[in-house]
Amino acid sequence: MKRKYDYVIFDVDGTLLDTAEGVTSAVRHTIEKEHLESLTEEQLKSFIGPPIQESFRRVFGVDMVRAQELAAIFRNQYKDADLLKAVPYEGIYEVCDRLRQAGVTVGVATYKRQDYAEKILKAFHFDKYSHYLYGADHENKLKKMDIIELCMKDMGVKDKSRVLMIGDSSHDAIGAEKIEVDFLGVTYGFEFQTESDVRKYKAVGAADKPAEILKYILQGE
């Protein structure tokens, strides 16, 4: 089987796992604990994917100090009660199996904090497909491009043209473009809803379901 890419890097939220229940539950807890204004379901879901501090700043208009305080409350709740409230997308394990069989090296680059990323990926057995699991730092200093680059370095990438980043958000698309690797958007996650949403960024295509990912990587799929 001829492959177009030797390395594939996945985002987590909205790409490997539907993490909506856990993330929104922890946001609700933070809102109630801090007596913040209630949010709509759509506003709650906007917290899924981006760095949590950025989301609190964007939605509530708070400064960075306050955003860090809210993020700490969110993280304690998420870590202790909500992290594993997630569901693997239908067909995603079969995609990972097929990539492994084809000799593709798989990695993960997520805005989830590193310890959370490792815990949730191992809980849902994605660590059997990859040991290259990279997340964010506690202070949110690492941007998506930095996380992708760390993953690529550990994977031993020499030729960027052989790398494909897969994700459901503008953060993934922009991060991939900044480090000059190809990007595939998925529309079954949270931010991108249609192919036109994906095409606003530099992308090789859009996948409406996990099974469609393979046709962009393996010839004949």
C-alpha cells in the first residue's frame, strides 16, 4: 500500500474523542462556583479545544490573572471528575489500526495539558497506536505550532512534506500552516462544521467522518 504521508499527527478534542460532556461539565462547575453569568450550550461548547484561559478571557472579558484563577478551578474539577467523560468517534480505532498496518507513524498534538492528555489517551487506549503524545504546558505558553513541532521532533521527522496534521479547528489549521506541514480538517468535531469552514484555511481536504481520513493518506483507500 502506497502512502502519501509517513507521519500523521492527530488533535484530540473533536478529532479522536468527543469530549463535550466532560469539558462543558467542568465549565458549568466553574461558572456556578464563581457565580458567573450562565452560558448557552453553544457558548459552553466553544470552550472545547482552545486553551482554557483564552476561552475564559474571550467569553467573560476577564484579564489574564482572573482567567488563570478560573482555569485552575476548571482544571481541578476536570481532572478529578470530568476528564474521562468522553467518547471515541465511531471508526477512529479502525483508522488508527489501518495506519499502523501501513507503517505510518502516528502522533498526537493537543491543547489539553500534558498530564491530562496522557491520562485520557491511555484510558481510551490510543497509546497502543502512539507513544508520541504531546500536550500543553500549565501556563499556556506553548502554542499549537510549538506542540506539533515537539511531536515532530520526537518522531524524528526529516521531511515536512511527509507529515499530515489532522484536526477540527482553526488552531490546528493555523499551527500546521505556520510550521509548513499539510493539514486535513475534520467536520465531525466542534469548530469546523462544513468543508467550506475548512477551506478558509490551507488544507488538503475535509473529512466528514473518521473513515474518510484514510483516503488522504493511503492510496487506494
